Amino acid sequence: MNTRHVILLCWVGLLLSTAAHARIVFSSERDGGDGIYVMDDDGSNQTLIRQANEWNPKVPFPYCWSPDGTQILIQTYGLSLMNADGTNVRKLIGRGFGGSIGRGSFSPDGKNIAFEGLFNHGAEHGIYVLNIRTLEMKAIAPQVMLNNPDWSPDGKHIICSEWSTFGVHTTIWIMDADGHDLRKLIPTPVGGEGEFTIERGRPRWSPNGQRIVFHQQEWVDGSFYKAFRYIICDRNGENIKQLRIPKDMKGISLSWMDDGESIVFSARAPIPVNVKLPEDFEDPNANIYKYHIWTNKMTRLTNHPGTDASLDWISDDVLPVSPQGKKK
């Protein structure tokens, strides 16, 4: 073997040893405690990076990775940031007196966060944007009952869902990133009688910004669970497609993965459909699944007695492989 071959093999070995793997961050109730975990996106190397503690006894839900993969936005009775390894948690904004803070989403440049806020005992509510450096907060869609904002990859739009109540159908909304031109992306569902409810929620942009995935949950009279559907549409709300995921798998959280080829979602074990649920009914535990859009193949990524809930996927293209740099 000549010197050139030896050098080539050494470089290949170095690349394989330092290659970053696409990751999933998720919250989980397992092993006698609550916490935030990360794993490779094939379900391997599940690792606890942050455990609940006295100042935050509940699961500190992870909302999303920062665009560069170095930080994770989490819910801690407000919004906080932490390093990708679970260290250095620092609070950005608290929920305030008589208020609450909901799901947030980074702008593509990583400088701002869009989130849902409810302040002053509900007197102030809507979608807000927070500047991470200055902590300046601005209402872009005030006095509108929207939630689950997600910033488009090109930075131009934000999609949201609506707060829902039984008997009221909800759908997906879109607006400019500054809050202008707020409108329904998809018409509100019609049909049903009495307390029949269709709720569309948790919309997420695909990595290339060309498609949107969201949940559609259906109830009858608040007690009869009818179906849970996973829907994909184009960025303009057209070409709506239902994914072939069993309707008795009640979803909690979802994200795109494989650069738009698949979705990853957390869902509860099958629950009764079209059967009146007793008042003391408890939702079964949930695990994480991958669904490949083109083949309809579904793969279970986690399998344990606890519940995996909020999650987000990030590509290995942006994950650093060492303190000195990122994967080329």
C-alpha cells in the first residue's frame, strides 16, 4: 500500500469518526423522572440531557432546535434557551402574572422567536416576536386567538393554528412575518352537528418551505373520539393529502425529517374510536414514530412504558462535529 492510499484511508477514518448524525430532541417521562432527551434519528443513542428539578418539576418541553443546531428552545414556565447538550439554561421571558407562554419558533437567522402569549389574565393575547439579544417583545398579531406559530424557512411568513373549543371547527392560518395580511391558509371545515369538532393544529413548514404538515383531530360531543389525521398541503394550502397513519393513533407533536422525505411524530397507543370514553379515561402512553411519505412505511423509534411528547428534528448538515467546526 503506497503513501497516498494510507493518507486517503486516514482521511476516510477521520470523517467517519467525526461525522454528525441528524438528531431528534424530545421530552419524555421515563426511568422514574421527567426530562429532555436527544437521540440519533434512527432511534439509537437515546441520551438524557436535562432532567426536571425543583424550579421546574414538570417536563421542560423542548420546542425546537436553533437554526445552527447549537441551542434548544424549551418551555420552563415561560421560554428559555439551553445549549444542545443540556447545559447553560437561561430564561428569555416568563409567563407573567396571570399569563401563559406557548410554543415558540426561531426565525431562520436565529435572531428572533415567534411565540404564543397570554398575559394579564387573558386581557392581552396573540402572537408575539421576541428579539433574543435585546429581549424586546412585539405583538405582531394581537388580540387574535392563535397558537403554535412556525416561521417559514425563507423568513417571510408565519403559520399558526387556532385555540379550539368543543363545537367550534378550527383551521390553519398564515401571515407575513410582521403580522400583516393575516388570513386562513385553508378554509374552516364544515359539516357535523351539535358538538362535532374538527381541530386543525400544530402546523410545521417543510425544510424547503414548499409544504406544510399539520394535525386534524375530530371529536363528537366532547367524549366520542372520532379520528386523528396527519395532513400535508402545499405552501398555498392546495393539494391536501392525508397520510396513511392509523386514525386511532392520537398525535402529540410532529416534525419534518429526512429533509422533507419523512415526518417524525409522537403518538399515543391506539385509543377507542367512535366509543364514548368514560370520565376517568386516561390517555395511553406515547412513543415516537417515523413515517416515510413516499412509501407510507412507518417505523417505531422509541419503545418503553413512559410517554414521549414534544419533539423536533434537525439535519446533520448544520450540526457541529467538533468545537472547531461543522461537517463539510
